[in-house]
Amino acid sequence: MKKNLCKGFSFSGVVSGLKKKSQKDLGLIYSEVPASIAGVFTKNRVQAAPVVLDRERIKIGVCRAVIANSGSANCCTGDQGMKDAIAEAKLAADGLNIYEELVVVASTGVIGKPLALDKIESAIPELVKSLSPGGINDFAEAIMTTDTVPKIVSSSGNIGGSGFTIAGVAKGAGMICPDMATMLCFVCTDAKASSGYLKKALASSVDKSFNRITIDGDTSTNDTILVMANGMSGASVKSRSEKEYFQELLDEVLMALARMVVKDGEGATKLVDVIVKGAASMSDAEKIAKTIANSNLVKTALFGEDANWGRIFAAAGRSGVEFDPGLADIFFDDVMMVKNGMGCGDAAEKEATKVLKKPEFAITVDLKTGKGKASVLTCDFSIDYVKINADYRS
Amino acid sequence: MKKNLCKGFSFSGVVSGLKKKSQKDLGLIYSEVPASIAGVFTKNRVQAAPVVLDRERIKIGVCRAVIANSGSANCCTGDQGMKDAIAEAKLAADGLNIYEELVVVASTGVIGKPLALDKIESAIPELVKSLSPGGINDFAEAIMTTDTVPKIVSSSGNIGGSGFTIAGVAKGAGMICPDMATMLCFVCTDAKASSGYLKKALASSVDKSFNRITIDGDTSTNDTILVMANGMSGASVKSRSEKEYFQELLDEVLMALARMVVKDGEGATKLVDVIVKGAASMSDAEKIAKTIANSNLVKTALFGEDANWGRIFAAAGRSGVEFDPGLADIFFDDVMMVKNGMGCGDAAEKEATKVLKKPEFAITVDLKTGKGKASVLTCDFSIDYVKINADYRS
């Protein structure tokens, strides 16, 4: 990202020693002035301490900094975990010389491992000192776990002659499933917007992005998406049309980040849009799309570049949705593989196999019944997924 | 199995050429006299032709033969598929010189592939000729797909001085999930029982066995469990105590077969009982146990022999059940890993790692809230699972 693009925000990421390997594991986002804040968190019944803390803190609608660590999820760590989350925020607040209530915390990594606060404390001076508008890449690296690339997206707009930027950073890789957002995502903008509006705008964007992706059907205890708006660009989001305009840009950023998260899914080699249309309702379409997108048999076939449409059909069939299998068509991109519930033969399969060799493509199931439509973004399920997850803690 | 143990039943299995490799792929079960029959079938919305046919045929409550093939599921094969299923039954009926209405059919294999009836027709004479009481092993082999071992269990009892046997054969390996039974399972007994009673007894046994296992969360379009009772032993199941006695034996056979199916799950190296107790209700316990048993992150950790209890906790948390994470205990066999929501430390982890090296063990989650208890049998998720399923059709 270009430097100074998102006015008043600075970022940093350092090595504190929380990760076994000497990799960046502690990140900081700082706004020169108090920013409006809104958040979306995991719906998992088991919630990490930082999630519990942030839910409370963002209620005041204002924030100045985010401290985020990888290497430990600070989850299932009991009362001590909550004390540690509060202490982690306070360390950042003291380093920045701001109120601790204006700092939120995010953690990712192994569940059940206590937070090594001493390591964080030692790293704070460097973390604060290295803050810079261009430090967003260091921050993105600091929150990575099994991610292979940092994920940063920005989008710029103009309201009333004032240019502004929305910049987002995310991490993903595993424990990703619809309805539970990603693990961590932070969005900063120098536009001015109320926290009430941000909350609605974020919910709407998340529904179109992070709630429509799946890597492994598992969902995290730490999922957090935060958006902060500090208003320093002078662009103010107030009128209905300005709100719609801002929403579009926010959608763009979150959808691009969500796509990056799936593309970098653990062991993933394919990025696949699962589209269901012609369903009796949108919710039916969604249920079927999610079941297909989460099916291990579908995902392993995608990895094997095998146009095994029978598995797609079988997954749709067990989604709990009533439909007439005799009406269903299935496509790989534009190649029709199934017409009215039956395979289209060897020539179609040959064409479909070409599609499957592509790194990105779409599977479309058309039930030809109603107007319900939904899509979910998924990846294939590879040998590396198993390797990564069998060895994660070792 | 000892010869002649299940009076009046004979079995065979031959190579017809339906499978690519020269392996047994066509099997026959024949009862000398009409047998009472009951069945349980897949709940998948997409159902194979033999499932649709059998549902109708067993309504009369009587049956004399089962013809079963691997190599093709005869699913998503349209009207032709139904004609083929009827023709497959007729070929067996003609060979055996019995009414075609008294023959049921089961198919397993790739979805969407038309049934090669000519191959089946050519194989019928040998299939009928080789029928023998001891041919059950050939039959068990003929229905295997990615199974690595044939699965046969028998149990004997005595009612009123007449000895009888219940013999069961199953195939599994993939597309196995609770609530959808296994792929194929056939149970024969020479006890006498009405089809009405058999139906109830089978439903009860399935609920304790095949509805409590999972390999990959995917469910098949062809799942079929049939039980046939021909009464030739002279033992008659009539009184309440006789019914309870028979039920116990039937449970024993189905539970043993279900266990064998999971043990031989695609790529499986571990057999794991997931037990949830202390839940507010049995249905809560069941939901949590199923979510844990189906979690890819839990299953890959089991493969990696990693006592990663955080993933078990996180899966419980996303099951949709309300519970207090701060009360939960987690055990690997008798080793307590989590007490009141927090890890028990390195010594416990060391002990748990020993448990994880065993081929069979239990994971117990105690929510310490109510009396709800349930268990689900699962296996680990290995690199071989992905290999098997990426390459299945090639």
C-alpha cells in the first residue's frame, strides 16, 4: 500500500518470541485521533478472552489502537486469560500513552496456551517505535499463522471533494466457515462515520464476504473483524447516497480479503465459487451451497481435478432441502455436466476436466424451481491440509 | 463363518467385470423359503434407483433374494436406471427361478455411471451356481469398494430349545455419517419373526449402531440396511422377552459391523469413541458429539497423534448447543486434559499423548450440567483419505 494513504493510521509488526520460530508475531494499529469502531465476533460458544474483552470495549464506540498477537489464541485460559488480555491492552496503552479503554486486543494461535506477557512487554518499545503509515505489511505478517501470504486490500473514494481510503488486513488459513467470519480482520479508514453506521455497514459487508467462505467447516473461538474510522481525510459519510457509496467500497475491501483468505486456505490449490440458483428460496440455496462447499468428498475430488459431479449431487441431497433431483443441472464454469439429474456424458466430462485444471472456477447447481440464489467460496482439500493440521502444534 | 450356521441362506460373489480391476463385484443372497424383510434406507434427497425400488418391494414384507453389485451406484441414472434396477432383479429371479417381486437390489460405486447389465447377465449362471451357505465371504468381498477388508459378524442364540443365528455383512469406507446408516448392510437370520417386528427391531438397532458413526460427514445416495428372517431354525421370536433377547443379539451384530466400518474408514488409522456426558439433554449431547466427531481439525489432530484439546473444545462450541465452557472437562481415555474449561498442563498432555498412540481410545467431554449422554464413533483423517478420494474414479 502507498504510504500515508489512510491518514492518521500507523502500523507495526515485530518479533516478540511468542511463535516458536523467529517470525513477526506482535502487531499494532494506532490512530492519531480517536476513531469510531464497530466489530463482528465469533458465534462459537467457546470464546477467547480478547473476544470477550473487545465486545465490551467497543460498546463506547471509540478506539485508538489494536494490539494483535499470533502464537497464542489466549482461549480456554480462564480468569488468568482475561487478566492477560487486559494487561496486553494496557501494555500497548502505556507504550502509546493513551487510555487503556481505547485499546482492543486480538489473539490467534494455539488454544489453551497461556499468553507470554513478559515477551509482549519486552517487545512494546520496538513495536511503538516502529509504527509508521507504511508498516501495514509488517502488521499483516505479525498476525499470520499458517497463512502463506500477508493479506492487505485497500480501496479509495471521494466524498465532497475529500479523498479517503479504506484499508483492510486479514489472516485466515484454517478454522474458516460461513457464519463465523474469518479469524482476524482489521479495517481502517480515514473517512468519518459514526460507530452506529459502521456497525450496520460492517454487518452488511460481512454477510457478503466472510460469511460466504469456507475452508474446513470448522469455526474459531477467536474470530474478530474490526473497522475503525478516524475521519482525518475530511470525507464524512452522512447522507444516504454517501452511505451507499461507502458501503460499496467497504464491500469491495472485505470481499477481496475474504477471497484472499480462501485462496490461501490451508493446503488449498483451487479457489471455487459454489453457486446455487433456481432454489425455492435464498435460504434453501444457501443451505445447499454451504453443504457442497463443506463436503470433504467434493473438496478432495476438486483436489484430484476429478469432475465427480455425483458427489456434488449427493451433498446437495443431504443438505436438508427438499428439491426435485430430476430437474437439477450442474455446471463447471460454462460446461454443463448434468442435465435434469443425469450426466451429460464423456464429451462434457472431458470439457469439465479442463475447467478443473484451472486455479479458479465456479460450480453452478441450477434447481430450476424458484428464484433463490446464493454462493459460497471454497477451496479444495489437499494432502497438505492434512499435513498442516496433523502437525500444527509440533 | 461356520457353514450352515444360518439355515436356509446361501451366498455367492463373483467377478462380472463391473469393476475396472478383476475383482468380485456381484453378490447374491438366497433364502430357500420366503423370508420376512425390513429395511432402512438413506435419507438423502438424491436416491439411487435400487433404493427407490427396494422401498417399494419390501412393503409386501417378504423376500427371497438380494442381488448386490459394486462398481456402479446406479444413481442419477434417470428412468433407464430404474429399468436397469428392475432388470437386475429379474436376471437374479430368472436364474433362481423365483418371482422377481421377491428379489431386492443394492448397488454401490460411482454415481452417474449406467449399469452394465450385459456383464451382470453373463455372470448370473456362475453367481447362482456358486451359491453356498459358506459363500458369505465371497458375497462380502463382492460389495467392497474402497473397503480394505470384508465385514462379516454373526451371533447365535436359542429360543425354546431351537438354536438360531443372526449373520450380517456390511460395506462402508466413505460417505459415512450419522443418520444416514452405512452404505450397504445385509442381515440374515434363521429365526422366525414378522416383518413388522423386524422393522421396529432394525430401527432400534440402527439407532444404536450405524446412526452413531461417522467417517467423513458425507452421506450416500445408496445407503441400505436390510434384515431377512426365514424361520428355518425353528426358533420363533414372539413373546416380549423373546423380542428383547433377539433385539440384543441384533444390536450386537449391527454394532460390531458399524465398528468394523469405521475401523476400515477410508485412510483411517484410529478408532475413536467420542462421548459427551453431563449435557442438558441427550439431544444436546448428541449434537456436540457429532460436531466433534465430524470436525476435520479434530480428525487431523487425531491422525497427527496430537492431544490438541482446543480443537475439541472449539468444535463443541460451534455445535449450536448452549453450555458453560467454564464447567467442561475433557478426557482422553482416563487422562484428564481439561478441567473446568482450562488445560491441565504438560504432565497431563504427556499422558494423553500416550493414549493417542493407541489404535482405539475414547474422548470424553463432561459438561457437568445435566444427565444427557451420547456417543459417536469416528476415525482419524489421514493423508490417505485425501489420496483415496482425490483419485477415486481414476
